[in-house]
Amino acid sequence: MSHIRSGINLNVILLLLLNFLWNRQKQQKQQTYDYTECVCGCDYAFEPVDNLTKGYMTAQFKGIKRGDYILLKNGSNLYRYQVEEIDYYSEPPDMWIALLHKVVQD
């Protein structure tokens, strides 16, 4: 009987550990990438959609992922977007296209 009880305890411990690791991975902080000093059309391409509330951006920089933030500047206006979807090209491997949505500033 004690053998069954220790097996259950081991399963509970394993499930708790997996749950902890899963939640820790989900809680990784989003990064913010500043493109305000970059030149649109040269360093990156941005195609606005829905009156700048969304847009498609293509650029080269490794490590950007879904949920990250991108800062863009248009004239004197500063825009903060969040990466909704991102796809990396196979060649070059650090080039990507992403669907961004504008984050409303408080």
C-alpha cells in the first residue's frame, strides 16, 4: 500500500513541477525594440492598415517574438505596437514580417 501512495506523491510532484515550468515560460517578459532612429523604407518597411491601428512590418533583427513591442516614429509622432503575429524568412534567417497592432497609451 505504501508503494502506491509514494507513486501518487511522485505524480503530484511531477505535475506541480511541470505546471511551474509552464507558468514560468508564459511569464517571460516581453521585449521592446526601438526603431525610432531607423529610417522607414531603408532599415525597415511598414505598411499601415486601418488608419495606423495595425500594420505589417518587415525588418531584419533576430529574436523578436509574438507579444514583443516595437517603437516607431512618423515625423514627431511616436507609436507603440505589439507583435500579433511574426514569421521569419528562411533566408536570411533574421529577416521577418510581422502583423503589429497599435497599443493605446494611457
